[in-house]
Amino acid sequence: MTRTGIFKGRVQIPYAYGRYGWTRGGGKTWHGGIDLVGLDDPTICMPYYTAADGAQKAIRGTVTRARKVDRSTGDPTWEWGWYVCVQLDAAQTPDAVNFLYFCHCERLLVQAGQRVQSGDALAIMGNSGNAALNDPPYKHCHLEARATATGTGLDPTAYAGVPNAAGTYGSAEEEQPGSVSELRSIQLVTVGPLSAGEAARVAALAGSLRLGADRYSMLQVDAAHFAAAMTVSNGDAMRVVQLAEKEGWDKRKLYHSRFVG
């Protein structure tokens, strides 16, 4: 199967509150990571770093934590349940991320001190710790990226391999031979139904991205609504995600994306 971020096959962000930066309770609760579900394979793997243009780079690091903390200790990481922390080797990526956390696991496949690289199996996703929807079980991986081991969560999407929006991404099809940079770099994005004003803003974005007729189309679905389709790089897909979040299309489930190349 093709690899999508930390899983083989399709990856889903089923709920809007699983996105990085989501706030609840009047801003009192802030989500510092991104919740990912492996639909075809529950094995959590060390990710690649995905640049804004969609190019991917293999990364390496050392497992510093592979454990479960008891709630009685007062350590806030008890909420993560079984989790793995990987400290990345220095100067591999242009961002400030030095630590990756893979949380709520059912079972760990690595030990502290172990060296890992992109593609290595780390754990099996689960719902241990303070995971949402324990009944029925909502098995997933809370992926968190930090500059320091005790710092605030940073945007993890370059490691998640998917946009920071609810949806299903990737493919269950077998991976074809090719370099890492050639895999999963093109997305088909659809948005709609939209009002005329919303459609105009999508058209403006498509224009700024210089998408030709072979990569962008707008259809009128009824007397008052439109739908748009775009074939874009991962970097351009993030621009569409930003517009979708600004307009609230993600919450209305009007935004959809899947990898097509």
C-alpha cells in the first residue's frame, strides 16, 4: 500500500476537533497535535518530512521515551497513554521541530535509546490514556511536534503528511516504484456546494496559484450553488485548506481531498 504520513494506506481525520490548533470551551482547551486514524493498517511508522512543494525527505532520530505514565504521578503526559517520543537528529528540517510524539498507542514496538528512521514501525494505534470516545473505542494516533521536550505543540502537518482538515487522504492501492519525492505529491481537492461569493473567492485563489483549465474547473450545480475541483501540489493544497478554514467549509464538510499522484 502507498504510505500516507505515519500510516500505510488511507489516513483519516474524522473529527474537526482532531485538527491541530482546535479550541474548545471558549478557548480554554487547545489541541496541540493532530489526531490521525490509519484506515488500512494500524501500524504507526516514523514519518518523512514533507516540504511545502510536496517533496519528501527521510529523517532520523532516537527514541527517548517509550512508556506509559500513571495518572497518580501527576505527570500530565499520563493523558497520552502508551506513547513514543523521538528526538530528531539536528539540522534535518528547516522548521523548529526537534521532538515528535506518537500517543494513545495500544502497543509499542520500540524501546528508549533505539535509533529510527522514516518508515520504521514505532507502535500500534489505540486509545490508551485520556483519548476521546473510549466507548466505542476511537483508536487513533495523536501526533505532536515540539521544539523542546516540554514545549508547546507546533504545527505537525509536515510530518503528518496530510492537511490540517477533517477528511480522508491517501490510497489503499499498492505503491509503484519511484523516488520518495515522486510519491503522494499531487492532490485532488473538491469544494462545494458554494455560494456565488464563495465560488468567486475560490476562483481568485485558483488564479493566484496559476491553475490552468487542466488543473482547475468550476461547475454550477444548481441555480445558486457551485462546486470547484483542483489538482494541486501538497503546498498549494495547504493554501486551499487555509481558505477552507477561514470560510468554515471544513466544519460544514464542504472540503474534500485525496492523493492522486
